[in-house]
Amino acid sequence: MPQHRSAEKRVRQNERRRIRNKQKRSKLKTAIKKVKTAPDKKTAEIELKNAISTLDKMALKGIIHKNKAANIKSKLNKSVNAK
């Protein structure tokens, strides 16, 4: 248990942030999965645009590292171009 009021507040903030980040990571995984399982190239390109947008937002907020976002975007582009 925290001994100070500020530490109690940090516990509350960290819990809220943990839940929020977990939701965003789940949203990202879903977006990536939609790109990979798209039936045709046109659909994959639309889903890729949404996934890239989500990746950029998460990298900007610091949920994932910007280089990781760039690596994922590169791999998704390769998979869409191969269709």
C-alpha cells in the first residue's frame, strides 16, 4: 500500500493508463489482422490505411516505439504488395 497521497494518486493513474493502453494495443492487433486476412488487394489497401493511421497515433502517444511502428508498416506494405 502506498504511504503518501501522491503515491496513491499515481497508483490510480497507472491503472487507468494500463487499461487504456491495453485497449489500444488490442485495437492495433485487430487492425493488423484485418490487413493480413483481407481477401483482395483493394480491401487490403483500405485496411492498410487504417492500420497505418492507428500505428502512427500509438507511436505519437508513446504506447509503442516509433521504430517498431515503422517496421510493422513496412511489413504490412510488403504483404499488401505481394497480393
